[in-house]
Amino acid sequence: MQGLERLIGNTPLLAIEYEMQGRQRTIYAKSEQMNFTGSIKDRMALHILRKAYAAGLIHPGDTIVEATSGNTGISFAAVGRALGHPVTIFMPNWMSRERMDLIHSLGANIVPVTRAQGGFLGSIRMAEEMAAQRDDVFLPRQFSNSANVEAHEQTTGPELYWQLRYEGLTADAFVAGVGTGGTVMGVGRFLKAAHSTTRIYPMEPAESPTLSTGCKVGQHRIQGISDEFVPEILHLTEIEPPVDVCDGDSILMAQKLAGELGLAVGISSGANFLAAVKVQGSLGDDAVVATVFADDNRKYLSTDLLRDEPVKSHYLSAGINLVGLRALSRVCKACTAVRDGAQLGEEVT
Ligand code: PMP
């Protein structure tokens, strides 16, 4: 496990400068596409498996079985195979071809689940059924496992906090699209403990506002977020109201980040950037607003991300002029020290 930790987390923080309505602003984004398998979910997969080993909940040779819309499957397949486990992934069959191919290529068994079989909720039910029938199955249960939140509370959050702090900055707000809610809750918990006035915002697709309505409504193209229900680990009462972003606008923004700044990120990263821009619009041009770029664009090459997306009048991306990019240091001894129990505020050199 020691070696895998060097391949996961400790990502650079990007300072993205942009201009909007004649005003210069900056958004900070953790470059999570640089993880082992190209997504933020590696952090959660590694932490859940590490805790399960420590608690004796998983044994060598056990099959890891998870329901996922994609990145989690890729992370558990890679980390699971690296640790010698067979992996079975239940996944809605409308996810991108690349996601399924990647999971296959990592030696995992993939079970596509149709809408008629229950889609995402059906995937979860089928994973539970498989675990009930066998005693050599480990279910990470990313939607209800507090270790998912903890992964971000112990790694993503402290990294972001110290990377900003080395620039003399403190986050006024953090915003992240909700899949399981692990990112927004975990990073949020750390940032709020460090600085109680930091505001934490969940983001959801305008076309499918599950968090605002409490149930599945509509369909959207921001793969990886807003699955069909409000996840158990997401506590909406502890955070700000959801920010909504249009899927077409997110596609255009992700295209812009890649085409103009060379940041080959996925659709949810475009969405997170737009949500951060919206939050900054409400807090002020100088507000320090941070988010994550959850994955890279390679899983979306067969999707609308690579097609011409019509621009609508209410979209934000058309008015955003990307000016420049700085990558802030990722060597973060302080984060490791916090993870290992040092007190917040204690200087670590
Ligand atoms: N973006 C993408 C591309 C994802 O795969 C995920 C995870 N499903 C998220 C965002 C949301 O992360 P979380 O599960 O921590 O809420």
C-alpha cells in the first residue's frame, strides 16, 4: 500500500486567471486528473481499502464488488488489481464506451445494467445481492461509507488548505459537483474546521437537480455527478444550497479549458469551474474560490465533449476569457503531517 500512496493524491493546485465583464479574477482547482488512473476517485478507493484491511473487513483474494457510474470502477479495478483482488463492477449501460473499455482493460469483470433493470439504483441492488450470496465479497459502498468522506478530509482538504496558505490565501469558498458527495463533504469538513467562515457549495446539473428536488428528475450529460438519489454521506444541512450549472455550458467550458489552456479535463471539471465562477460572482471578484478538476477528458472522446455544442444565451462560458494558468507547488509535507496527526496551525517545515 505504501507505494500506491505515492501515485495517488498530492496533486498540484492550479490558479486559473480569467476575465469576465472586464474584471480580472482567479479560480483555484486541484488537478485531480493527475492521479494514478486519472481521477479523484483513486483517493477514495485507496482509503476505503486501507481502512478495510486495517479493520479485517477484506482478505487477500476477496472480490471487490461496486456499483459505479465509471471513475470509481476504474479506481477500484486499478487499485484492486494492484493488490491482487478480482474486481466486479455493476454500471449503468449508458456510460461512455471508454469507461467500460478502461475497466475491462484493468482486468475487472463489468456487468452493464439497463434502465429497465433499474439503472443506477439497480446496479447498487445487484452488487448487494452478489455480496449476500457469497462470503468472499467486499463491498466498498461508496455512497454510504464514511471513509469516502474521510479520504478527502485527510488528503484533498489539507492539501488545498496548505497550497493556498503558502500563497498567503485562505479559501472563502469551495464548490464541487456531487456524485457520492465524498469530495464536497470531506474537503468542506477540513476547510471549515480550519477556518469556520469558509462556505461549502454542492453543485448539480440544472437539467437534473436531484439535490434541490430530493429525487431523480430529467437527464444530463455531466457524467460522474447527480446519479439518481441524494447520497447518504451528503449532509445538505451542513453546507450551502446547491449551485446549478447547465450541461451544455459545462461541455463548452471543458472544451475551452482544453483548447485554450491545454487542460485536458472532463465535463464535470468544466461544470465545477462554472460553479466556482458563479460563487465568485456572488462573493466578490477577490473572493478565493476553489474547486477540483475531477478527471481527464480521455473517457469522453466518444461523447458530446468532442462535438460542436450549441451556445445558448444564458450560458456563462461564452463570457469567460481564459487569460492564464499557474501551477502551485504540490510538495506538501504539511499535509502528510496533518494526515499523520499534527495539529492544524502547527508549522511543519
Ligand atoms: N466528477 C466526476 C467525473 C466523477 O467521476 C465524480 C465521482 N462520481 C465526481 C465528479 C463527484 O465526486 P464525489 O463522488 O466525491 O461527489
